[in-house]
Amino acid sequence: MSTYVTTPIYYVNAMPHLGHAYTTIVTDTYSRFRRLCGDDVRFQTGTDEHGEKIAEAAAKDGISPREYVDKISARFQATWPTLSVAQDYTIRTTDKDHVKTVQDILQQVYDNGDIYFSEYSGHYCQGCERFLTEKELVDGKCPDHQVAPKQISEQNYFFRMSKYQDWLVEHIKANPEYITPERYRNEVLSFLSEPLEDLCISRPTSRLTWGIPLPFDDKFVTYVWFDALINYLTGIGYPNGPDFEKYWSVAEHVIAKDILKPHAIYWPTMIKAMGLPPYKRLHVHGYWNVDETKMSKSIGNVIRPHDLIDAYGVDTVRYFVLREMSFGLDSSFSTEAIIARQNSDLANDLGNLFSRSLTMIVKYADGKVPAPDQDQISESDRELMLALEKMLVTYEQQMQQFNFHKALQAVWEVIGLLNRYIVTNAPWELAKDETQAKRLNNVLYSLAEALRIITLVLRPIMPDAAEKMAVALGLGEALQKATLPEAGKWGGSEVGTAISSPKQLFPRMEKKKEQPKQAQPEQSKKGKKKKEQQITEDGLVTFDQFGKFELRVAEITAADTIPKADRLLKLTVLAPEKRTIVAGIAEHYSPEELIGKQVIIVANLKPAKLRGVLSQGMVLAAKEKLEDGTEKLVLSTVAGSIAPGSRVA
């Protein structure tokens, strides 16, 4: 099976930032996953180098457009190796073969009668480099750039995009996975419910020369989107190259939501006019905010990939962005959140598990994978095998659907189970009893085998860390050639394989000290008592009083019982930082069914110890009265998948 997956080609009017990094990491991860599944994969990225904004940026720097795009494109290309991105091909729209392909396609569509010359007056946004309709304006301004567009009247060439509107609507409706997630499919269909205008595809050389000249009229250059989108064809040798025949029918594009319209409307209609079948799938993700504020050069909160790598390391950065963002929704980056993931998920959960497991194999089995005894398989062994089998099914399904956070959640559930498996079986105790030698070997083999499978599924996510794990497990090059589902089956660890004591995979990081909160004037005891009485007597609170409660969406990542507390459960949640909450819901929920649930918590309660456990918040639940007169607690949650830590308004 073949896979062809692309990032958008990045516009080189500015340096790479977190948004570019996320799109590229996602695409790289998906390409590695498809290779893990045995696919023949082609992964392409590149840079978009024509247009008015490029000419403006070059003039501002006092250099030619060509010098400018060479400089910025080189910065993009230098960024990808630092993020462990391994693309198969990098395209630039200034490449000679791309220029020729664009001109050939323009001539073809023109000869077919789908490009015509006309005069047009409209609202032109310099930032978008296109005309906006009245419907797109918000208070007379471009919604993306917050400036009023210029009123321009000029003669240009137009593509008969409206001709293919009905076909596009039918195709989207007939292929539910053509645009994912569904919210963006619905957004496109909503836009297409109104008549589609034809697309202006040229700019007169009187105001722009930095572009590809139209082959049928050298007084005009190509509109940047009719140039940029064609890169997906150029990169695989359209029209006669063998790679084109091999990969186009399986093409999958990964983009951010700000370029949904060009990819979901302009591009399919262009493809149709060329007489080609449409691409297979379009995957659309949301924005990265910084501390819940949109990234903006004007407020100085743009995050650069090299700064992230320097501060946290490539494995942590890749893991964080894939685990933190629910694909399709917006997410927020913060120092506190990434350090919490580093310390909790990577250092505590995975790092400690890996270190202690291999240390015990070195200590109790002479540093070699021991032979398991089938007669010594216990219930906890079977539970572990079944959990890994279920994890692999979930992992493959969720990775295929771009639900990376859910795939990782499934992996971390097994990591949590493995940590509990060690405590339950206590290899250090088994090692003291010679009669338990076979049982000890089974436990150590199970740890080595489970870690082999975890290393396998982490290869697409954190390739560098997975390589270190593979070396310590003695897997060598074998893991690089392994494919799912065969390599995921239990029993793949070879008895006698040399295990080495691992170096620390993920060191803990110190959290940045929080700024002290501004002191609030103390309320007199008399006044406080009066206010409490008012709330108690009439049952009403003011908006100001309610506003003091900080309600947040939290994702439950672990749940455990508390000894000698039948009604209480200890919940580990992300909101977005990791915290512990003690909840009186043990009579209504088992720990297993809570993992992965999204709930609403009161996040700003003063921490309190309950049965020796420090509880850092409260989970909200509703009481439901049953027919037999008893009551059932039902956890409050939200509709859809929401990023952990989101405020409830």
C-alpha cells in the first residue's frame, strides 16, 4: 500500500514558528506511522516563495526577492532536522520544474476555456493577497488581518471555479472522510451553500512582477494560490513521472484551518478542471495559542522551534504537541504545561518505568532477556498481554484518524498498568526466594516484552527516544524493520538478548516559579459572615461571587482506590497541569472506566488532605434519583473533545 502525505508549503514572508513546527511534526509522525504499518510512503514539505508579501518583505530588508526567499527557505529547511523530521522531498515554488508545471497547467486550463479575461472591482486584502466578498468582511475589515481592504478595480484573468461547485458539493457529501475533522467538512459545505464566485488568478505586472508569468499573457503573473497548490503535483513528477501514477490517488494534505478555503475549494476545482481525480483526504488542525492568547508578532509571543528544542529537547516537544492538542481544535502552549508533561508523563511514568525495569533485568537476570515459563503465567501476566493487545488496536485506529492524543493516551494507560504490575509482582521479593526463580523470569520477560512493544509504537512519536530505548533493549536494527501488526504480537523478544542499563531518558525539569498573586484586601469577619448568611438564606449568588470559581475542563489520566476509603477515588487529571483530586465517586464509577474521561473541575479551591491524599480541586457531578429511591452520581462533562485546561465560561 502507498501513502503520499504533505504539509502545506510555508510562506516565506516570516521565520518558522510553533504553528509550522506542529504541522510538520504531525505530518512526519503520520508518515512514520504509515511506514510502521508497512506502507510505501512519500512525505513532502516545502516553501511558497512568490507574491506581494514576499516582494514587500524583501524590499524592507533591502535585498532582492530571490535573495530573500533563498535566505528564509534555508531557515525552514534547517529547522526540520532539529525536530527529527525526515521528509522525502522538499519543494520550492521557485524551482524551475515547478515553474514549468504551473505554466503548463495554466495553458491547459486556458485552452479548455476555463480561464477568461475580465474586469473586476472588489475588496482586496493585501495580507490575504486576494479579493474578499462582502460576506467575508467583519465590520468592514478582513477577519484575519483586522484591516479594511482596499477597493481595487482592474482587469485580470479568472478561473471558472463556479462551474465546478455542484460537483464539489456532491463529492464532499459522498465522501465523509474527504475533509476531517467533520467540523471543517461542515464549514466548507456551509460556504458552498451560497453561489461560488469565479477565482481571480492573475496580478498585473504593473503592480507585481515577483511571480510566475502567465504563458498566454506576459503582462500578468500568476496569483499565488494557483501557483502554490500545484506543488503537490510537481513534487511527484506530474504528469508523466512514475511517482505521480503511484502516489496521487492516495494524496493526503495536512493544513492549519486558516488555509481551509484554498485547499477545500480552490484546489479541488482546479484539479477537476485539469481532468484529474481529487486528492484522497484533507486533514485540518486548529491554532496554537500561547498562554491562551493568539500568537502575534505585535505582542511578542511568537514561539520559535529552535527555542523549544534548546529548552526542552526534541522528544519532549514532539510528545507535548501531539499529546496536548486535540487535532482540529485550538490548543494552548505554556511553560507550565510542557514541564508538567515532561515531569509527569515522560520522566515519572515512562522514564522511571524503563529505568527500573532494565535495571532489574540486569540485576536479577544477568543482563539478558530470561526464558519465560508458560506454566508460570499468572492472572496479572494475562491482564498485561490483553491490555497491550487492546492498546495496539486503539493506537492504530486513532493514529489513522489523526487522533494522536488518544493514541498516546492508550499507550500511557499501558505504561501505568506496567508500573502497577511491578508493584504487584515485586521482582525484588521474588529474587530472594529460589523457589520463585521461574516466576521471576516470567515477570522480567513480561517487562522486556511490553517495553519492546511500547518502543515500537513510540517510534513515530519520539524517534530519538525510541532509538535509545531500542539500543538499551538490545533490539538494534531489528526494530527499524519491524512493522505492525506482526511486530506487535506478544512473544517477539528473543531470549538471551543482552540488555544494558539505560541512561536517564527524560530528566525532570524545575518548574518556573509563579509570580506572587496580588494581595486582596481582607474582608472583615462580620462582613464575611453576613455574605455567607445571604447566600445560605436565599440560595442566590451574584455574578461577582460566581466569578471567583475557576471552572476548567480536566482529562482524567489515572484513577486509583484509596485504602480504607470505600467511597473515595484518587484521580490524576490534566487541567492543563497535572494535579490530584480526591472524589467521592467510588460507589458509582470504577477506576478503569474513568480513564480518558473529560470532566469539569473547580480548579481554584484551597488544597486539602483527605485520607492522607492532598486534593487539589473538586470534580463536579449531578445527583440522579433512581426508581428504587437511591441516588446516582453522574460526572459533569462537556460536549465534544476539549483541550484540557479550557476555561468553562
